[in-house]
Amino acid sequence: MNGRTSRLWIAGTMLVIGGLVSSLYLIFIRTGLEETLGFSQKIFYFHVPCAWVTYLAFAVSGIASVAYLVRSSPRWDRIAHASLEVGTVFTTLVLVTGPLWAKPAWGVYWVWDARLTTTLILWLIEIAYLLLRVFVEEPGKAAKYCAVMGLLGVIDLPIIHYSVVLWRGIHPDPVVISRKGFGAGLPSEFLLTLMVSLATFTLLYVMLVGVRYRLEVVRERVNLLRQRALER
Amino acid sequence: MLDMLSPLLAYLSPLVAVGCAVGTAIAQPAAPGDTGAILAGAASPWRNAHFVLYAYGAVWVGLALYLWRLASLARRLSREIDRLETSAEAVPTGCEEP
């Protein structure tokens, strides 16, 4: 790692830490309580950013998968893999925080609502993707199968997002990006807190993908060294 | 690069601890007539506070576990590189003086 990358890394880490501290301050101290849900609504400020990062991770992975299928460059495959793995972490967090919010809001942890079901399907696609990485031994084949699997997940994204509009379920409609306008469904102080949290989680995602990408480069180097050792 | 992971874990671990501690402190049900009274309705808005603690705890623990996994993968790869490079140096090239 050169000096410039190292400085960027340190700056990014500091920003993430600052962002997380600021988010917690805004969430628990500055932002008031929502009238209907009370304190349990605070889950919203981590649940929605996790969902946003899930979308972002899949979108990046989808673009990188298409690029890999077109150009066959391992760099694109590494980006797709790194992004999807980090995305899986955040989808898992969505599926954990969601039911923990659903219980006080709806009285049950889980319902087979369209939004919840399609999100669960996305998580299963992610697990299938990661299993393919493990069990397909030939790297070229694994990359191709995974690229197709990643694109399958991308198809699920608009279905998840518009599921609450298409099939009237129990999950609330989008309040940030909606037909009424950006953030129209939220009071301004809630929106500010959410934006800080969104920015922090996005930066955290970028950094985690960066780390995962570099680890994949190192892993390839290890495989190359192993291959050379076997040839001797 | 690999060396940078450990400081990141070191920075985030206290945050995880502080986050959980703050969450625990905040999640304590408020006394009657406390801040919760600003809301309309008889039920306290703090009644479901433990769900907030669980949700935030899950996020912190989930992220910390993933960082730990990345750090352990980095350590394992680093050790493997050292081992392979050492063994490569130890292999005779066949050009040595008899």
C-alpha cells in the first residue's frame, strides 16, 4: 500500500467512526420520538441504511458482473464478489433488524408480506452466490456462474422496492424515495438523521468492499505461489 | 493493507462496546412522568425499548464479526505468503557450486 492509499484509508476510517458517533448522537439525543411507534422507531435509522447498502451492493455487483461477462477481466469479478459479500452482511442485518422492529410495530416478528418475502429471496440468492464461490473449484467457471447468479439478484431489486406499491402488504410505503418527492414522507429532523446514517453506512460499505477486494488480490497471489511451489 | 485492518478493528471495537452500553442505558424503561410523557396516549413510548437495544446490538455485533472474519482471513493469507516465500527460497535452484 502506498502513502496516498494509506492516507485515504486512515481518512476513510476516521470519517466512518465520526459518522457512526454522529449518527448515534443524532438518533438517540437530537431526534425526537415518533408519535405512534415511540422509541422503537429508532430502529429505522439503522434498518433503512442497511437496506440501502443492500441495494447498492447488488447494483455494483450487477454492473461488475455484466462487465466481467463482456470483458472476462478478473478485476470485475473481484469487485462483484467483494460487493456481494459485503451486501450479504447488510442484507442479513436488514433481515434481523426488520423483525425486531416488526414485533413492536405489527405484533409479529414475521409475515409473508411481499417486501419481506422478496428480501428473503434476495438473501437466499446471496447465499447461493457465496456457496457457488466455495464449491465450484475452477475459478473461471465460478466467476461466470456467479456473474449470472448476481444478475438474477439484480432483477429482484426493483421487485423488492416496488413490492409495497404493487402488492399492498403490511410493510409501509417508501418514505425517502417516493412519488411525493425525495424525503416527502419524513419530518426534516428525521430525514437529516437518516441522511447522516445513510452516508456513514455507504462509506462503510465502500471501505469494506475495498478491504475485501484487496484480500481477494492477496488470495490470488497465494494461489499463484502455491501453483509455482507444486510445479517445482 | 493487511496491517491496516487491525487498527480498524481496534477503533471499532470500543465503539461497539460504547454503542451497546449507551443502547443499554437508553433502553431502560423511563420512570413515569419522564420524557415519555411528552407523547399523547397512556402507553409509554419506551415500552418496546429493548427491541431497539437488540436491533442496534445485532448491527454492531454483525459488523464486528465480519471485520473479525476479514482480519483473520488477512492474517491467514499473510502467514501463507510468508510460508510459501520461505519454502521457495529454500528450494535449490540447481546452479550452486558443487
